[in-house]
Amino acid sequence: MNSIKIILTGSTGMVGEGVLMECLENPNISEILSISRKPSGKKHAKLKEYIVSDFLKINLNDENFKGYDAVFFCAGISSVGMSEEEYTRITYDMTLHFAKAMLSQNPDLVFNYISGVYTDKTESGKIMWARVKGKTENALRKLGFRAAYNFRPGFMKPVEGQENIKWFFKPFIWIFLIVFPSKSLTLREVSVAMINAVLKGYPTSTLEIKDIKNLAL
């Protein structure tokens, strides 16, 4: 596989925007379909955009999704101030419906899911978001993709030129990289690792920080 065509979500968030910017410049990516609720604001010959109001309403038989090699699922939301029911609807229900729609059009698909460090694969811990993320990871592995990888990054340094960065996050960027190097990544490393997961594969479906760094080499 010399080049790949990917579907990307979350292009208007920090992680998704960073991954998108790196994929636009990466020679191993020939086409990107960004699926989101609003335009990314980016223009590029590789980039196509498909605007949807609600991921839960995506048609499972939509042929606009046909012909892709991988999904880079970077959409997500903070659990702060949310009930478990509401957070589950967005994090679990929405992701699984989206995944099923992509799989129905691309049976040989690789699904890369941006999860989070400390996600609870037992689904039974005390931290709500970690349980829900763990439930989502486990369900994705069972859907029948050619491969499903759960990426668990920690702190991520944005790509130069990114616009979707929270103001309160900016002062801590260099502090984390210096003080917590083992818990930090760059979004470039995450992006390259996601691409290499499709091109090369990886022996485990759950990628912690050290795995992401290894796969980005």
C-alpha cells in the first residue's frame, strides 16, 4: 500500500486539526474526507469535507464514505459538567454508530480511535469518563474492522500554525514537555503513528504513549 485515503473526524478541535494538518503534508496520504458539523476552514487539493448535523443520524448506507482505507477518529468532548448518560451518548453511542457506517462501506477498513491515557478497559472503575472510553474501545475492537487501534496519548504539543487551541492551554505547552517528557507527545508523532498503523500495523490494539512514540519513528 503506497498511499492511503482516510476519513477524519474532529477537524475543528485541537487534536483533529493537528492530525489534519500533518496528513495534508504527508506523502503517504492521497485523500482526506473530513466529516464534521462545520467546515474546518482549510483548503487543500487532498481535502474533501462532508458536513453532518448529527453523527447519530448518519446513514449506514451512505456511499459517500466508500473507497477509504482508514478512519482517524479524533472527535471528542470533555466530560466536565456532563452526566454519564449524556457523555455516553456522545462518546460511545455516536462513535459506534459512526464506526458501523464506515465499516458498512469499507469492509477492509482500519479504525484509529483517539482515546485517552488512564482509560479503563474493565469498564468498572470509579472515574466516569474512563469507564465510558473503555467501553468504547472494547466495542470498537469487536466490530470486525481489519484492525482497530485505540490511541491513548497524554499531553500533546500542537502543530505549528494551529488555530483551535484553548487559550488556557497555551501557557502550559512547554512546561509539560520539559517537566513531564514521558507523558507528553507531539501531535505530529500521533499523526505519523496513526498513518503507520495503517501502513505497517502494530502488535497491540491499545497504544499507550510509548507505543505511539515507537510507531511514529
